[in-house]
Amino acid sequence: MVSEAAVTRVRNPQAITAKLLAWYDENRRDLPWRRTHDPYTIWVAEVMLQQTQVTTVIPYYERFLQRFPTVEALARANLDDVLALWQGLGYYARARNLHEAAKIVLQKHRGQLPQERATLKSLPGIGPYTSAALASIAFGQNVPAIDANVVRVLCRLFDYADDPRKAAGKRALRRYAEALLPQGRAGDYNQAMMELGATICTKAPDCKVCPLSSFCEAYAKGLQAVRPVPRRRQEVPHRLFVSALTEREGRLLIVRRVPEGLLGGLWELPGGPVREGETLQEALRRHLQEELNLQATVGAQLGVVEHAYSHFQLTVQIYEATVKGEPKPQETWDSAHWLDPENRGDFGFTGVTVKILDKAPWAGSDLLL
């Protein structure tokens, strides 16, 4: 166990920070959100970068700001438009929260992102890390921002041997970060730590080129590969779903998930989980009846799609189906639409639905998945 007293005794903090900043000034990547001081655009970048790699984010970031260049533009946008632009970036709650927070900023803060951390953290989707990143990078405040990359760097730099995800670990890492924080350059320091963790001090660290290797306690002991202390692996559950390709006059029935929880606000094919003891066809008829008030005739099986989420694996069995009447969404979905092929780009779909439509766009096709 690392004592709190030991945590506060950081050796050579000024030397470590000076070496880090010198390396950052010389080697930092030229990223679009580093070319601006606009809090809104920095905010968008920070939200997109949560659990997503830089190379993936850049094109989404540029398209998003071209469409929504200001807080007001985002706040006044339709959520469907926001989610359509976010499609493929994943973790869609980020987009919903960003949209909702923009409306609050426009209504309560005259379109200006607030500078106070407590006020920032009151906005949807802004937690301790994002508020600290915005406070330091956008507003020049002297606060450390600790994301997963920074956790990795700090655990190795100071050979933190306990679980950094526990409360004691979070307190310890915060003290390390505060000891290194340079007054007046907190934004650069935070970005430098993130940059180091993203490019050199990765899961497989390249210690020979690291600017901080001479200070790194884990490296000196040969323990960099086991810092941070690895999380215990848990078995990933598997779920079985069934979905319907339902066509009418060349248009495909799609439904929108209620705007909350996993994939909220996105469009998908009607269907859902299969209960124990029921057949796939029975499950599909049940979902169409209970959640759309549609009597369905289930036809041929068209194929199977596999998809992985962060916390479970999904298998979706696809069936052709015909229905009578008009859908009346309830419970899982809040809207239904008969999709014309040429308008597909106007909707934000779940990843599973994208996979299905890419292989067999309409139920009337002869393609099997």
C-alpha cells in the first residue's frame, strides 16, 4: 500500500514537468482543436475524444463543426440531424448530452460556455475530467485533467502499485498530477500528459524514446508492463436478438429508439431480444405486436449479423416480414418511418442496422446476409 505521505513527496517535479513540456513543444501533433482557443470547439473535441482515438475523431470533428459551427447552431438543431452526423463514432449518449448541454448553454448562459468548474459539471455529459480539461485548455485555469492516458503515465512514472480506479488510487494520482502542474501552463501540461500516454506511454510503452524515462520509477524496476495494475477480466455476456426487414412499396420500416440509455435516439430495424423458450419467429411477432401494434407474417430468414459492444456480444437473426396497418410505436421506440433508399443518409442508425443495410438494403432483394 502506498501511503498518502509518500504520494506528496514527488521528487524533482519541476524537472519532470520541464522535460515533459519541452518534449511537447517539439513533438506535439498538429490537431485541429489545438489551432483554436474557442471553448465550444474545444468542448466538441473533448467529448468526441472520450473513448475514441484521435485518427477516428478528426473527420467527424471537422464535419460536425462545419454543420454546427456555434453553440447556437447545435442547440437549435434537430437531434436526428446530430445523431446522423455522429453515426459510426459510437457512444451515442455523448451526442445526446452534447446537444442537450448546448441548449442549456444557449438558454442560461447566452451561448457562452461557463468557466466555473461547478457550473461546467452541472451540464449533461461533463464530468470531472472534461470539466478540468475545459477549465485548463479553454480557460487557462490551473487544474489537472486526468484521463486514461494520464492515469497510465502517472502509474508508471511513480510506480503506483495499487488499483488507480479505487477512491484511494484516484486521490493518489491527483496528488501526483498537482505536484507536477506548472502554474500558467496547465493546459499545455494536461495535453502533454495525454499526448505522451497516447503516443509513447501506451499499453505497450516505447520507453527508450520516452522523455521521462530517466524519472520513471516503474521503468527503473522493469515494471512498466504491469502498471497500471490490470483490471480483472470479466466474462462478456452474449445476447440473441431478432430483427425484421419489412418493405412496403420500395420503402423499409425503421423505428427510433427513445432518446435515453444505450443507443437512445438512433434508428434501427424493428425487433429485439429473444426470450428463453420462444422461437425466433415468435420473438419477432411479439416485438412487432407489443411495441408497434402490428400483426406480422414472418417470412424467410435472410441471415445473421454479429456485433460487439463494450460490455456484451450480440447476434442478430434477420427475417423478412410483412405487416398490415401503420406502426404505433411505444415503450422501446418513439417514432416509426418508411425509409426511402435515397434518404438513408438523413438518419442516424445503430451499428447493427448499418451492417444489415450495407449487405441487404431492402427485404425484396435476393441478397442473403
